[in-house]
Amino acid sequence: MGMEMTSFAFPAGFAAKSIPVSGATIYVRLGGSGPAVVLLHGYAETGDMWVPMAADLGRDHTVVVPDLRGLGLSSKPPGGFDKKTQAADVAGVLDDLRIERAALVTHDIGNMVGYAFAAQYPRRVTRFALIDAPLPGIGPWEEILKNPLLWHFRFGGPDMERLVAGRERIYLDRFWNEFSATPSRIGEDVRNHYARLYAMPGAMHSGFMQFAAFDQDALDNRALLAKGKLAMPVLALGGAKSFGKTMAEIMRSAASDVQEGVVPDSGHWIMEENPNATIAMVRAFLTSLRDGSR
């Protein structure tokens, strides 16, 4: 057991803190020093996905790694899963830590929370790297919704929760297997670790609620975009065997300064499938042209 968890141990010098925000308590790991960067995870994972990235960036950044509300070790509130509310969670975390401005690095549903944060608090975001997931209501969203692989966007409710209760590992395996280029790179320890976290009371319900909020998120995002595109530098990264260059297409609809990147030899689960390339691309983006926008 001790060995199995080692891959999810944050580096020495990282501390964990539970931070109360409006309607929830957010579990956060914090470490490193220098310009702040916030790492936001997505579905089927928690902030633990970012251990290798946090270890690298912590050498010259203050790294903030929350679990989204309802997931991981954050509280499981009855509501607030629209991404504007979760953006306010991020603001509450940064306020508590007395961090005025930060870069964002986000994956999956974390992209959606990150966009809602960057669009509402643009002065607080220095630069924004989004990895391998669409934004509700933005760019080719309606076309993306037609992909049969994304049936889970509409899966939820009490009957579905009863179907997956006690079978969390079976449900989550399907995402790790179908959305990866090489399923074996998502090891047994990783799968068991997240299955345990998603088996916690309220966690699967919260996960379904993250998706159930997409229609509201699409309305909110269209309203945010109507006020103008994001102006801070954006890196749009897609897995070569997943969203690929489509990430940049999505973000050009939402931001005016977009760099395109593709994580080679990877599907959706970039930190498990090709962490070294992902970290290198994110680090290059965060540390390029250190200018007044810092």
C-alpha cells in the first residue's frame, strides 16, 4: 500500500490545506516559490494527476493544485457545479493564499473552470495553457457534442448513480481505455487510486453534476465571450491521438493570442501517457518572454 501511493506523493516542501470558499471547502496542495501557477484537473482524476508537473514547475514557481469541488478531497456540496461558480472557488483559494495573479494550466473539465476564471478575472491571469478538452458553447462545441464517444456528457441522475455504485472502477476504466492512445500507460496503481477517490460518498454524484452543468456553462460562456476574447497568451495543447490541433481551433474562437501545440504519442491522458513532453511544452510556454505581463 505504501509503495502504491508513492506516485501520488507531492514533492517535499509541498503542504496541503483545506480552504473554505462560498458553499464548499477546496483541498489544495501548495509548494515551490516564484510566480504563481494554478493546475486544474478534470474528470476521472484529481489534483494528484499533476504530481510530475508540480515537481518540475515548483523549482521556480509557486504551484497551487486544487481538487475541484465535489472531487478528490474537496467537499461534496449539493450544487455549484457550473463553471462560473467553480471559477469563484479558484478566486477564493487565491485570495486565501494572498496570490493576486497566476498562470493557469488546465486539463479536461479544468479547462472549463479555467476559462470561466480567465474570462471573469482577466487581470488575475498572466497566461493560460489548456489541454485536451473543449469549452461548452465555444467554437465547434455543437459538432463536438455529436461524437458518440461523448455519451457520458448526458449520463447522470439517480438511476445512473445506482448503476455505478460499487462499480466505480468499471465506469472509470472505460474513459482511461477509450480516451488513451496506450491504455497500459495508465497503470493499475493509477486506476485503483482514482477509483478509491471516486468511490467516496458523493464523489460520483459530483462527477455527474460537473457534466450536467454543461448546458448552463454554454450559456454562461457565450455571455462571457460576447464581452470579448481573452487577451492573455494562451497555449492550446491537444493529445496527438485525441483533440490534437482542434484545441487551437477551439481556443482561437475564445482568445486573441493562441499558440498551438500537440502532445506526441498521447491520447487524452497526457500526464500519464507522455508527461515529459507535456511538462516541457508547458514549461516553455510559462517561461518564454518573461515580460511585463508577469
